[in-house]
Amino acid sequence: MDEKKREDERESLRFMRDVSAEELREAEEYLSSYRHGARMLDCMRYGKQFMGSEVLPEDPLLYWSENYDENLNSVPDADESLIRARMFGVRQFITSLRCDSNTRMLLYWHYIRGVSVARCAEMMDISRAGAFRLRKRALECAARGLRTLKAKANISDLLPL
């Protein structure tokens, strides 16, 4: 039994070595883009509710067009749809990762729900140090998942929000 455990540890160390610091940073940036998208949606909602048609569109040509009021209502909807689609992609990415359920749960609660790693440790009934180690393993798993996703899609860079 001890030999099996040692073999599993060696295998996990081998996987850790195959993830570069750049891939870890990219994985964290991609996962963090979910919270950024949520903040953008909140700001857009606030703008619609309290500023109405006073919010200027991003495209200055749109500001001077004859149908400004009609265009103003359509532009944020297109942006909102794009943001929501990207957020859905991040959620789907987390659920599709090939790692254990605790790892996916930590990624979900930390990056999607915005819960601190220390609070995740309490929720998962593990030590804080264990939660930070789990987060590191989760980021490594996410980095490998991004590498696989890029290879399958034949793209060089995933666009964060």
C-alpha cells in the first residue's frame, strides 16, 4: 500500500513539473476573468438603472448617429451577451477539468463565487494550509486543462474578459 502511495506522489510531482509559471499565471488570469465579467455586468446594470440614456456608447461615431437612442439600447445588450458567454465558458471549463471534486469545488467557490481560500477551507473542513496547497494543485490542473483546450481548438491565446 505504501508503494502505491509513493508512486501516486511521484506521478503528481511529475505533473507539477510540466506546468510553467507562465501557464499558472495564465490559468489564474483566465479563472479570475469570471469575477471581472460579473463586476462589468454589475456596472452595466447600475448604468442602465441610474444613468439611463446619459451613458455614452464606446463608439464615438454611434454618439453622433441619427438613431442614437435606438443604438444606445442595443450596444450594451451585445456587450452583455458577450460577457455572459465568456463567463459561461469559464464555468464550463471548471466543471470539465479532469481533477477530483474537491479541486473543482475550490475553483468554483474561489473564482466563480468569490469566496476567499481561507473561507473555502472552512467550508470544505480542511486546514487553511491544506486549502492553499489544494489551490496550487487546482491551478496546475487548470493550466494543464487550458493547454489541452488550446491544443484542441488550435488557438494560441484565450481571451480574458
